[in-house]
Amino acid sequence: MKHKQVIFLLLFFIMIIILVAVYVLFLYEQAEKNIYSNLEEIVKQDAEKIKLEIQSHENALVAIAREVERYQIKEKEEIFAIWNEYPPKNTFTRMAIMDEEGNLVTNDGKVLDFSEEKEKFFASNEIQITEPRKNKIENNLIHIYSQKVKVEDMELILMLVLENENYEQIFSKNIFEGKGHSYLQNEEGKIMATSNTNYTKSKEEEIRENISEKERTKLYQELEKLQENLQTQKNGNMKIKAIQQNYYVSYRNIGIHNWSIISVVPENIIAEGIYSIIIVSTTLMFFITLCIIISSIYIVVQNNKKQKQLYQLAYIDSLTKLGNIHFLKENAKQYIKKGMYFIVLDIEKFKILNEQYGFYVGDKILIEVANILKKEGLCVSRLSNDVFAGFISTKDIKTTLENVIKTMRKRWIDGYEYVIAVSIGCYQIQKETEQIEYVLNQALMAHRRAKGNALQPYYIYNEQLKEQLLKEHTIESKMEEAIQKEQFVVYYQAKVDTKTQMPYGAEALVRWKDKENIISPKDFIPIFEKNHFILKLDLYIFEKVCQDLQKRKREKRSIPIISINVSREHFVIENFLEEYIEMTKKYQIETKYIELEITESAAGSKNYALSKITRQMKEAGFQVSIDDFGTGYSSLSVLQSLAIDTIKIDKTFINNLEQDTNMVEMIINISKKLGIKTVAEGVETKEQREILLKLGCDSIQGYYYAKPLPAEEFWRKEI
């Protein structure tokens, strides 16, 4: 009996050990899965952020290079002036230009000798990004973005200098309580940046140095497989086994330059808890009942602790202690059922606050905003950087939003007062079945309307906004078909010479005939300018005018001067004018019969660019006019630098002409001194006409003489 009992107890103890071992193994596998899951999410987010950051840097350099080549700018001061107009100048430390001899000049007047490196920079026509290198000026770590440009008969290298810290700040911080580490490598396997400035080597290099000869061959195979996957742009996870420590690795190609991001965390992050369970379980297996109870409690506590840590990593923002986007999606359903309001809030010009006062103050501001929102809202989350979202329960949403804005307006942080301006988009939940993605999207649409509006920094989603967006979508969905079916038609409005009182030309205007309806240009032109369809429409209208003039020429009738609008969107396209010139040749129309109208706002602040464009138009034989003069950015003082024939005085001045003639008189007088003709548009009354005649305006366009007419009706009349 005793023998049987011993066997039974032995078997029982063995069973307990097996169960404990199986349970421990199960826990270990689950912990591994959680680590991989969280590593993947961290790597994915970091890869996207770094990719967007690099693309924004490259876009800035490409934009500057295009302008330099397009306008053949070779003076360094002018090139530096272009850089000063781009917002990325706040991101980059400085700009530099290197000539073919390797001499380098910076925008702040530093001169450096790069002759030993010039061949490397001149070797490629593509954008190059250097590995981290010592700055010869401040002695800090930097990256150089470089782009070769050709100006006349020489080549230059444009360089933008980016501090290495810019990359380091993008990485997710405090990975697994600081035990994890991420690094960015280029396609050659060189380390470009790390998540921790204390790391001078990648984890891969550390592992290589701490391994015995016996394990080296197997480890090298694993590391070579990792690099092979990165080279073929594969993403994935792997476990690297070293003699002293094993590592969990998650890697991803960021999708640009064949760069990759790799996150590494040591195995002991889970082993420390699991090993203690094994020791306790085996030591106390003689006390069966007590052992099971104590072990179970200990396992549950340890598991909850780990789960809590993982939950914090996956769902909680480490800075503000608010939830993140995953937390919001996980908990949104219960609040949607209650029919609350949902808001999206961000801090206006937060990047400038960060740059002006430093990241320490920026973080304090984010924490302050988070604390205010926690008092006002429910399920408040930080979606990204300075963007917050959450649910609000209130009977007076406008007052609540105004209070939030007012509360944040001026805050004392560390003894200093900061003005925190925010913009808010709000959506009132209609149905308890609505999904968080839909609710968030509606609030974001409302937020876009509030963004940058100092007078009304919040916007509540309504059906008018929905209808407006639907209207825009309808127009965009029809535009390609409309141009194929020739639904865009040309109307002409005559221009009358004030001396002869006879029409001498006309302006070509576009109308959209959608079946029996006429869509006004004010409804579709702004949309086409945003989506760049205006480029195709402008050329379409230009061709229709050329066809009309060709028909007029074949009929051996006099050919009037026709004005045609050219959108500012064309000016970013190199040699866009060639298409217009080819069109006139196709229809055998002399360019002198066509006047190209440029809206004054197209000038912007780049008068040198507009000057070159107008000069090219004149050289091609076109007449050139500035439309809507007086409403844009340019002034009378810059007219002499532009190759223009005519100024069109904007209708807003004509409407007020009977009360105030000063502005119109000044425009006419200065234009005469510069040898530029004037056209008054929007003239509707006899009184306006008489005043313009008295002031010496050269020609008039408006309903007083003629309204816009369809092409067929207009050309039936002699002009």
C-alpha cells in the first residue's frame, strides 16, 4: 500500500510538474506573441513617420532644385532667397551650395572645402542622403540632403543640412521600459539613426561581439537572413539566439531608398517573470494544495502586470497618459450608444511653439491640454502629436466648446504665460449604430473648416457641410466626362475702345452645360484649381478659341483680339507655354491675336518668376494682361518689372466708382506713364462709363455694352 502511495504521489508530483511546465510554456508563448505584436506596431508606426519625414525633406529640396533649374538661377544669394520662402527652412539647420571645384558656401556665410568629397556628390542625379557625420561647423552629428542641378553650363550641388537629432526624435521612446532599441539603416546596412543616442552600435553588432566561435556560424546565418529580407523589402519578425542572450527582432522596409527600421528587445523582458514561476512551482510542489494556490495567484498577478504593461504600450500615450487611437476605437462603442458629441482638437502652430520654446515646454503644453480635456470630455485620446479627440456630454455644445477654447487661451506653465490657440471640429452622433471611423471622419471634416479660423476656431458638422462636400464630389466625378462630351462651352464678352466706342476684341469665358443646366464658373473653377483639372480645362478652352479664330480667318473676316485666362497652376510646369504655341501653329493663328490673362494673385511673392513668365509670353508674340488688378499681392511699383500690355481694373473698384475715383485714377495714371493700357471690367451703368471716359481709361468691358454671349451668337455679329 505504501509502495502504491509512493508511486501515486510520485506520479502526481510528475503530473503537477508537467502541468506547471506546460502552463509556463503557454505563458511564455503568449508573452512572445505580445512582444512581436507590439514590436510590429512600433516598427510600423516609426517606419511611416520616418518615411513621411524623409519625403517632406526631399520634396523641399526637389522644389528648390526645380525652381533653380527652371529659372536658371546661378547667384547663390537668389538660391538662398528661394530656400527662405519654404517652411522646411525651420527643420533644416542651414542650406549650402557646392560648385564643381568642391567649394561649399552656406547661407550663413560659412566657406568650406569639400573637394575630397565632390566626386561622391556629383556622381548621381538623384537625391543623396549622407550617413551621420560630424558637422565641420558646430561639430554635431548631421545628415546632408543633396541634389545636383544644372544651371547654364555648370553644375551645382544644393545641400540641406539636417541634425541627426531630427531622426532620433521620431522614434518611439521608452520601448518596453527602455529595454528595447530601434535603429534605422540604409540599403548598405549602415546605421543612419537610433532611438537612443547612447547606442553607438546596432544590436546586431553587439550580438556579433558577444558570442562564442561555436555559435558564430549559426548566428551569422540568421543575421544574413535578416539582411537578405531587408534587401528584398520584406517585413517580418525573428528570434536571434546568442550564447548569453536571445533577442526578439521586428524589421520593416520603410518604403523609400530601400531603408529599413529594426527594433530589438532582449528575451529577458519576459524570462524574468517566467523563470521565477518555475522556481516557485518546483520548490513548493511538496505542498500540493498550497503550491497550486500560491502559484496560481502569483501567475495571475505576474500575467496581469505584464498585460498591464503591454496595455500601456499598446493603448496609452506615455506623455499625456491619455489613450491613443487604439484605445479610442476599443472603447468608442459605449459612448456612441449614448448619443454624445465627438470632437477633434489640435493646437494651432504647435510646431512653432516647439521651435520657439523647446520640446520641454511643448510637452508641458500637451499635458496641460490633455488635463483640460479630461475634465470636459470622456474617452479622451491623443491621436497624434498635437491632435486630440474625445466624447463630450452637454446640452449646450457651443458654450462648452467656447469654454474649452477660452480655458486654453492663456496658461501658466513653469511660471511663464503661453497663449494656446486651438481649433475644434465637432460632430453630433445621430445613431447608436454609427462606427467610430465614420464619427471620426465627420469630425475631421468639420475640423478642416475650423483650422486656421481665428474668429471661429470651432465648427460643428452639419448637413450644409455634407451637401457642400457632396456637391464638390459630384462635380469632380463629372469633370472628365464633361470635357470628353464637350459640355464646357465658350462664351465671349466684348471689349469696347473708349475712343472709337467700337468693340475691338473680347474675353473668352467658360460655362459648363450639364444637360440643360448651366453651372457657374464660381462653382467649379475653385474645385478644379485644387485638383489641378484646371490645367486640362484651360488648354481645352484655348483650343476652342483657336478653332473659332481659324474659322473666322477662313471666312476672311477681321480677327479680333481674344483674351484667355491662364491659371496660376500652369506656372509650376516647366515650358508650359510650348503647348499653347503649338496649338496656335496647329490652327494657323498668329499669336498677336491672343491675349493671355494672368490673375494678379498668381504673382504671389515671387515677382521674379512672374516676370520671367510674362517675358516668355511676349517673346512668343502673345499679348499679356493682368486680371483683377488691385485684389492680389502685387503693387503698382512692380508693374515695370513685368512684360505686360494691359491691366484689367477689378470690378470691386468699378462698383464704388461713383463714390470714390481715387484708386482707379491712380491706376490709370501710373499705367499710362508705364505705357500700359487699362481695361475696366464689370461696367454696368452710364455713370460709370462717363467717369471712366473722363479718367482716360482705354477700354471697357461689362454689361453696359454687352453681356457674355455663346460663341455661335457672338460670332454672328460683326466685331
